[in-house]
Amino acid sequence: MIKMKVKGTKMDKELMSLHGNTYGKVRETVLTAKNKVFTAVNFAMVEAYWEIGKEIAEAIGDRADYGRQLLQYLSEQLSAEFGQGFTVRNLRAMRQFYQAFPIRHTVCAELSWSHYRLLMRIEEDNRREFYLKECAGENWSVRQLERQINTSFYERLYCSYFVRLSMNRG
């Protein structure tokens, strides 16, 4: 909120109004830039997690014992160099991310890693794709996405479509 002291003259009030208007525009520009930076950094991390998942998936293949050893080794090395965020569990999630979204260009900038963590739990490709598109298109928060998944939004919409279709036929 803008707080300004305004003297009693008409000219003082007009000048303060101009200042407030300029401040509002400048403030909006700064907030927009900050949001763009956040989105760019977030997407860079999501892309990095996809790449890490791809490297791990390709290195492991079908060799479960080797996979456990590799994940442990990577976790120790990456955590020592980069700090938190590279636990075995997180590395496993990155691999799962790549496996759930094997085509890189299907990963969209509008969604965060937290969105993808929820989407990866959906086994059926059609359902996952539906929620991905709805989430990005409607700008759902992570909490909204979770609520839509937990309340079976896809299934309810799918059923209502077929009910309407059968009503139109009969």
C-alpha cells in the first residue's frame, strides 16, 4: 500500500497521484521480472532433473543391483559437492520423472517439480496427460492439482461426457 503525505492544495494532490501511479507501474514491472526469474530458474531445475533421470535410467537399464549401487554412489558424490537434494530417494524420483515423461518437450515450464512429483504417481498415461494439460492450462497450484487428482476429476469428467453422449443418442 502506498502511504503519502498530501498537503491541502489541489496541485499537491495531483502531484502525489502522479507519483503513486508511477510507483504502481514500476512496482508491477519489478514483480513481473521477479516472477519471470522464478519461472526460469524453476524450469531450469525441472529440466536438470529430467536430464539426471535420463542419465540414471540409461545407465541402470534392467540391472537392479547395479542401480542400487549407482544411486548410492551418485547420492554421496552429488551431496558432497552440491549439498542437499540428491538423496537416493530424490535420484530415484528423477529417474521416475524421466520414465513418466520420456519425451523432453512434453515437460512444460508452467509446472514445478512439486507438480511433476504428483503427476508421476499417476500410472495411466491418458490420465497423467490430462492432468498435465489441465494443470498447465488452468494454472493450478500444487494443492489444486492434488485436490483434483484425489477427487477423481478426470474420471468424473470422463463419465459425464459419456452420460451426455448416451443421452444425445437416445
